Amino acid sequence: MSDLLARHRAVMPSWLTLYYDTPIEIAAGKGNRVTDSEGRSYLDFFAGIVTNMLGYDVPEVREAVERQLARGVVHTSTLYLLRGQVELAEKIARLSGIPDAKVFFTNSGTEANETALLLATCARGSDQVLAMRSSYHGRSYGTVAVTGNRVWKNSALSPLNVHYLHGTDRGHPAFRGMSDADYVAACVADLRDVLATATAPDVACLIAEPVQGVGGVAMAPDRLFAAYKEVLDEHGILFVSDEVQTGWGRTGSSFWGIGNHGVTPDALTFAKGLGNGFAIGGVVARGDLMDGLPANSLSTFGGNPVATAAANAVLDYVLDHDLQANAARLGPVILDGLRPLADSLATVGAVRGRGLMAGVDMVDPGTGAPSPELAAAVLEETRRRGLLVGKGGVRGNVLRIAPPLTLTEDEAREGRDILVEALTEVDARASD
């Protein structure tokens, strides 16, 4: 393992982060567990960054891919009809709830968000975009520009004119202690003020995540985006919902995260879990918006035969097994076991989440300040006990929990109990 780590550091960029003091190589997987190259087994509560939505070695997905490979066609390009792509687009258009929807496939969430920004700015003839503070939308030039999270903002240069809105910053001194209704009213007033004083009249769109995964599982109050959309509609501003992490029923209470706000967006983007590890993303949007580009465009590999074979099998599995209901049922098993720790442990600042998507804030026990060091310590403890979780947040102090949607109740309780043990151990050490 030390040899592989040395080779990694020699040829991979220094900013390519590895988890753990001694990084691990995941060598095999089955169900919702993985095994590292030294034979240690782990229950996976992060799913390859919210991507292995069905877990590992799923027969239905594997067989669909093998059937496509057996045909000898891995790639043809969108210059030819692709049956699997059309079938997948039909399903997603129907599930989106967007009127007269059309779908364009890409390789990733970053490309999907780039496409949505292209559609919106072209339709409105404007480079002005509204985005949310603490947001993350990808690693490319345009998506970095609309990302409101300094940890992931590598360049101040931008092809867009971006203004950031409130909505997930309830802990800010200006909003602390507000009720949901008062906070929503304050955010809407701020949006109106931004449009009246800081932008020209032709803003293209608002792009927002219903739950900010990289931002630390930060959530706007339900109905905030409905209130925002009323204002956006007054100005003809489009709304793009970034569902790369919240789609496919993960939040439990709705198939798309934006459903918790009672809003149908003009476009929504997706990726990650749809391929269960195969590279696929895309945009589903109103037909007139999707058709509005004046020049040719394509994605060479987006929606290729192998990726769409996998994605069709994944989406069918999600629907056939009602995994949204599973997320709704098992989310509380995890969250209800973690929430009391915010009162009993000095190092746990808050616990929040929805469905199978949760975050735990780690804070200094003396000052209450965000503590990325304690979050890293919990990662080490969970790994030692056989559980993989993630880490994020604007200050790097949030534990991220997003297991596969195929999680069983026994696995939910097992992972929850390991988390409680690890958090209690780290709290005891930090409080000495």
C-alpha cells in the first residue's frame, strides 16, 4: 500500500485529496460493503461520493452492461440513433414533471450544469446568474464560477456575472434565531434587493441545490425556492435545480429534492447515482428551452450505449424496488440516533438531514468553532470500526452520510451505532 501511495503522489496532482492518515485502496465490493486491498471490510455510508446508489455488484446492472458489451458496440456517437438513450430519456422526461421535457446526456454533473447554464444564458441573452452561498456545482470554468464555496473555488476568473443569495446560512448572525417563515421572508427580501440594486434587468437563471451535499448537507427551509420562484417568474428568470446529489429519491420525501419545495423547475440536472458508477449525467428541461441553442452541439461520450444500458437498469431498479420509500423509512433510523448527540456531546454542533442524506457538524468543545480536525478524527475512528463516511462543509468540519439507497434496516442500525461510538470516542478525547 505504501508503494502505491508513493506512486500516486509522484504522478497525481497534490490537490487530489485522499482520505485517512493511511489511504486505502478499495479492491472489491458486494452489496453495501467494500473490501480494501488488505482484506478489511467496510460498510459504505458514502457510496463513492453519493454515486453507488445501488451498492456494489448488482446483478441487474452487471447483466445489462454485459449484454451491451456482447453486442460489440461500446460507442457510436449521437450522429446515429441510440435506442438505450431514447428509452432512458423517455423515462427521465416523464419522471421530471417538467412540461414537454427533453433530455440531453453528458458524462458528469459538472458537464450537466455547464449545459444548463448554456441553455439559460442563451435563452435570456445574458451572462448574469444567481447562485447560492455555500453551493457546489462542479470543477469546470463555468461551474466553479457559480460555486459559492471557497474551498472549491480555484479561480476568481469567470465567464459569468454571478450574484450569491442566502438560503442555507441560518447560523449567520443576521439570521440566527429566526423562525423558518421569518428566514424565508428575509431571504426573499434580499433577492428582491439584489435584483433591484445589483443586476441588470436580464438575469438568466438561478441555479441551486435543494440540499447542498458538498456544502455540508445544508438545506434551505421547505418552500423557500417556491417563494424565490414567485420573484423569478416576475422577471422571467429561469430556475435550474441541481439534482446531482439529491435526485432519484435520496431525500425520501420526494423523487427530486426540489419536490420538497413544491416547485417544478425550468430545468434540472442529474448525474452520480443514475449510473451506479458508470459515467453519466444530463439535463432535463422544457422543450423550448432545450431546443433554443442556435448552433450545433453534442457530447461525444454522453449517453453512450454502455452507460445508458447501466442507467436504464439502475433507474428501473430504483422504481421497481421503491427505493425512495426505503430512504424515507431508514433515514430516521440513522438521524434519530444521531440527533441526541448534539445535546450530549460538546463536539457535535448540529445534526441534520433528510432521507439517506445526513450531516454532522464537528465543533471545538471549548469555543464552538467549526473543527475540521475533529471531523478528520471521526473519519479515522469510523474507518477503524469498519465504516466509511465522508467529510465536507464550507469549513471542512461536516461529516457527510449518504449510503446506498439499497441499505437494509440492520445495516442502517449498524452504521448508526458505529457513528455514535466513533463520535463519543472523539468527544471524550477532545474534552479531556
